[in-house]
Amino acid sequence: MRLYEYQAKALFRAAGVPVPDGRVIRSPEEARIAGQALGGRVAVKVQIPIGGRGKAGGVKLASSPEEAEAAARELLGREIRGFTVDRLLVEKAVAIRQEFYVSLTLDRDRQRYVVIASGQGGMDIEELAATMPDRIAKVWLDPLLGLRPFHALNAASRAGIPNDAVPAFQERLAQIARVQEEQDAMLVEINPLALLDDGSLIALDAKVETDDNAAFRHPEWERESSAEADHSLERQARAEGLAYVKLTGNVGVIGNGAGLVMATLDMIQRQGGSPANFLDIGGGAKAEVVRRALQLVLSDRDVSAVLINVFGGITRCDEVARGLLEALDGVQVRAPLVVRLAGTREAEGRALLQGSPMEPAATFLDAARRVVQLAADAPRGDGR
């Protein structure tokens, strides 16, 4: 579960991490009142459980209560990256000397947590890794030791954190490690971690993603999670009886069986791609279910290519092929499609797809490699 920024900052505040004074509001009038209470310049930020808010126009600066009210009037009710904005965080603006990045996240490949730090904050970490990889420091933690002071010193030194900010950096890292442990978080991120003129380090943004498998230890999560945080495509999928979860990449994924779909997500990532969704059509899926699934994935403007991965046990590959062909009838195919069929009636399914715009793949690995290549070559969807 990904928390809203204001929820993550509440956890940070409880752990001792300084955050700007702010108010959560749900109306333009409340924004004006918050602006008056905070005084001076404020930032008005949409609260949605996904990144990219700033690039999507979801963060406004206001120099007066009236400007804060106008910004709230503009932002409330907008749809940003599939989420309808129903709440905003109004925060006091601060004068920044320098911006850093720090996070503690789970590295599944190494089966341990890793500290990621950079002296270059305020930008997306994936973008930073692609453009300036030498600016990023990674320090993996022994699960038996956890975070130790030397880890923080190592990360600070390699990330280029100024010497006068290192003690505060160590403290912030220890504090977010406490949040990670207490909240069973898979990711705790501060970006940017701002150095102020007085030498303090303050979290201007906060991101916390918790492990749903630990929900039994956290009854409070049920109160924080609600259907209003769902992506619009997730709501549509639920109404149509599809098991769908929106992700942040650009490779659409359809498969039959949760295990196969999860393996497909992993395979795409191992080939350098990033999945846009999880979609399980289930065992024994008929053509109509396949049609609805493909139309749903193609309606996601983030998707640049789609992989349909089906193992025919209960599910017949020829039924899947018919559903795919039906989905293509009258639908604009704006993204390349790669199909891997294996199992029951796979020969019949492949025969049905001959002459269609779908590209067949002989093996699981071939399919993943090809769809990642196609997604990389395709123009990025306008939903990003």
C-alpha cells in the first residue's frame, strides 16, 4: 500500500524527521484559511498515491491566501494520472540551500534492504540513474545487522553530501530506518531532503510503501486504505470482474493465473523493462474475458507495448486467441502486441492469430525480451 504524502509525513514526524508545517484541505475555502494560518508563501500539492505530481501540474506555489484558494480551486476535482484529486496538502514554503535524495528500499534480487543516496535531489531517481549514475550511492544492509552508523557515513561520502550536513544526514537515515521497521515498509523515501541555511535537513516530500503481507500486524492500515485511492482503471476493472492492479511502467501485461502473471512481471524487469499493470484473467477464461482485458490494458495511455502470456491448462489457447481477435475488432491498436501461447490447443490458437497484428513468441524469455524492446522503441504514452 502506498501512503499519501501527508500520511507518510505523519510517520516521519513521529520518528523525529522535520517536515514543513502543513494542513490537509478538501475545499478552496479551507486552502485560504490554511494559507492565512501558515503565513507567507505556501505550496499547494495534490494528494494522490502515485508519483509524477509535479510534472503533471499537481503542485502550485502561492504567495497569498487568495492565491492558495485559487490554486485549490484549480486542482480539486482534476484527474491526474488516473486519480481524481479530492484533497490537497498546503505547506509552508521554505528557503532551500541544497537538495539531496535518500531512501531505504527492498532489493528483491539481493534479498536485503539498500540505502540509496544522492547529492542531487528533487528529480526522479530513475531519471537520475539514467542521466547521472555516478551521482548515486548504494549501500546494502546485512539483514542481521540492520542500519549502522558506518552505513550512513559510507552513503554520505559516496553521494557527495557536504561534511557539515553529514551528522544530520546520519540522523535522518536512522529515523527513516525506524519508520521502515515499524511500518513493515518496502520503500521509505525523502526526495528532496532539503538542506536549509541553518544547517538543518528537512523532508520536503515523503514516500512510504508498505508490504500488504504485513497487514495482519497493522489494523490501522485498514482505516488508511480506501477505494477512493484506487486508480480509475482499477475501478473499471473491478466493475468488470477483472483482477487488475495499475503499476508505474509502460509494458502492459495479461496472463492467466496470479503466479504466471507475477513471473511475467519479474521476467520483464529482468530484461530491463517496467510493467504497467498486473492483470490476471484467471483459469478457464473465455473469449469475452480476454477481450475485456485487452481493451482495458490498451486504454491505459502509459502502455507502450503489451505482452499476453498464456499457459493453457484449464484455459484453452484457442479461446484466448478468439478473445484477442474479438478485442482487436473495432479497437484502435496503438501499441504493439506480443503473444506467447503454450499448452492446451496452442497450435490451434497460434493458427487463429496468423495474419493478425499480434507478434507471436516461441518462449517465455523471447516474449519478455521482445516486448521490452518494442516498449523501448515506441513513443511514450501521453498519460505519463
